Amino acid sequence: MEQTTTTTVPEAPAVQTREHPPLPASEKDLRWKQASRNPRFRLALIVGGIVLLVAGFFLWRYLGSYESTDDAQIDGHLNAISTRVSGHVVKLLVNDNQFVEAGTPLVEIDPRDFQVAVAKANAAYHDALATAESIQINVPITSVSTDSQLSASQADVEGARAGVSVARQQLEAARAQLEQAIANDIKAQNDVGRYKQLVDKQEISHQQYDQAVAAARSSAAGVAAARASAAAAEQMVSQAQAKREQAEANLRSAGTAPQQMSAIRARAQSAQAQAQQKKAELEQAMLNLQYTRVVAPVSGIVSNRTVEVGQNVQIGQELMKIINLDDIWVTANFKESQLRYMRPGQRATISVDAYGKKYNGHVESIAGASGALFSLLPPENATGNYVKVVQRIPVKITFDPGETKEHILRPGMSVEPKVWVR
């Protein structure tokens, strides 16, 4: 068997540490009194106190010079893009999250139906325009015609009246001639009776008697002719009066010339109005044709696109949204106790959580009511379960010009604004 030898290593001597006994309380007080009597120590205490007071003052001023909140986010305009006409989508020109400039085409609707409508409206407009022009040309022609007709009717009336006067004078002359013929006939008949007695007594010759008989017959024929002339003169008077009445009727008809002109001018105005209506319909058809190309109203990012090629869309249907990154702001919900010194126009510093960057802005406005009043179920403090809760008031903070030119901020991002109220 092998034997195992054990070697014993001698232990090192323990190091003894020398501990100073604690000073008695009287010695501590003695040292403190000695230090407090030192001018340098006193000066250091005074300087330290002043430094602490100054630091506390500036810290109090700094903490009281701003109001901040973490209940804030970036807001912006969510421009809903909708169609103004219904139809079949044939082209989709943008994708989600694509940046577009204002006026960029977004969607194209089948334009063929609207092109036909434009052609139809154009034809109707030109037809109405030609009708209006033709009626307008007739206005001066009708004016001249009615004026001439009125003048001619007045002349006819004057002529007819003169004709009646002449006919009456001729009638008077015929009647006078009749009376003269009757008187001559009476004389001639009386002469025949006297010559008859004389011829029977053979105091005169038969020749003289025959001459008296012939004269009597001639006077009788003259009476008949005078009666016929008088009757003819009466007929002439009746005809002249009839002509006068006809001329007066024509004059009264011609006297309606102003009314006729008013009527034709009204027809011309109606035709012009009809042409204007057709023109408006043509312009509306052209607008509808333009509306088949939906364009971006503002520059921004395309989001929430719901339209696809081949889809039938209706008027007012939302197709997508465009987020205008050039017009964004911060909505900060400050506690009502933080608004004591807050005013529009005050400078603000905006810290964006997503990028760890700070932006400059200013307070633009303070909301007219707390956010709770605009909620779906506003609080009813008149109930018996009233608990006082500090309300929050939305404050709109806008970025200074040029701060958002990078277009990296998005509505909905969380931010922490500081409004420098002092």
C-alpha cells in the first residue's frame, strides 16, 4: 500500500487593523464650532445658499413658463374624393400611399355616353339659336310692314270719307236735276193741254201742237232719267259709306301694330331664352364629360382607396382620400387649469414621438367647448351622480412656415407640445 504524506502549510499571521475610537459628542461640537468660526466656511455657506436660491428661482421660472401635455396628436384635412357622375370605371391611375400633385388625374370613367350627350345638346343648341335668329330678323320687317299698313289704312279712311262726301254732293245734284226735270215735265204737259185746245179751235197749226207733244214726251223721259241718276247717286253714297266703313275697320286692325310688335318681340325673347337654355344644357353636358376624369383637388398622399377598374360608381360615391401634408396642425387637449395664461399667438415647441425631433409653431386658437361636449354621450352634470372631473379643452397649434416641408409628419401621430405662456 502506498502511503500518503500530508504537508501542513503554516497560516499567515492575521493583520490587525487599528480602529480610531469615535469622537465623543463634545469633540464633534467642538470641531463644528471651530469650522463655523472659519470665515471661508461661512462664505461658502452663503454662496451655496445664494446659488441654491438662484437655481430654484430659475427652475421655478422655467417650469412656470410653459404648459405641456401628452394628450396631443397631429391633425389634417382628410379630403374625400368622390365622383360627380355615375358610370363604369375604365382606368385607375393612382395607388395607395402615392403622392400626387393637385390636378393629377386619379380615376377615369367611360366617357362615351357623355360624348353622345354633348353632341345631342350641341345640335339642340344650334337649332334653337337658328330659330331665335330667324324670329329676330322678322322683328324689324314686321315693324316696317305694320307701320306701312297703318299709314295706308289712314290714307284709305281719308279717301273713303272724301268719296262719301263727293257721292253725297252728286246725290244732291241728281236730286236737283230730278226736281228740274219734273218741273219741266209739268210745264210741258200743261203746254200740251193748252195746245190741244188751240189746235181744236184751229188757232194754231198741227205742227206746233206736235212740237208741244214731243217736248212733253221728252220732258217725261228727262224725269225718268233724272230719277235714275238720283237712284244711282244714292247707290254711290251707299258704296262710299261701305268703303269708308271698310277703311275704318282696316285702320282699327292696323292700329294693333304696337300689340303685334310686342307679341313678335316676346316670341323673339322666348326664342332667345330657349337658345340660352339649350346652351346651358350643352355646358352641363360638357361639364359632365369633364367629370369623367376625377382629378386631385389638393396635393397629398392617396389613402383608403376603395375603387377598382370595372366598378360601376354612383354620384357622390367616395373613391379614396387624399391627405394634404401641406396643411397639418396639432390638436392638444390641455387641462382647463392649464389655460389660465394661454393665448392665441403664443410660441410653441412640438416634440414628435416618431422621430424624436422638435418643431416650432404657435397657438392659433382655443376651442369653444371642452371635448366632452362633442362626445357621443356628453356628461349630464344635473344628475345626482356628479363627480367633478378636470375637463380638457382642444387647442389648435399650427406649425411655423417651412417646418413641415419634408412631408414626414402624418395626421394621427402622437406629439408633446409645449406652449410658452410666459
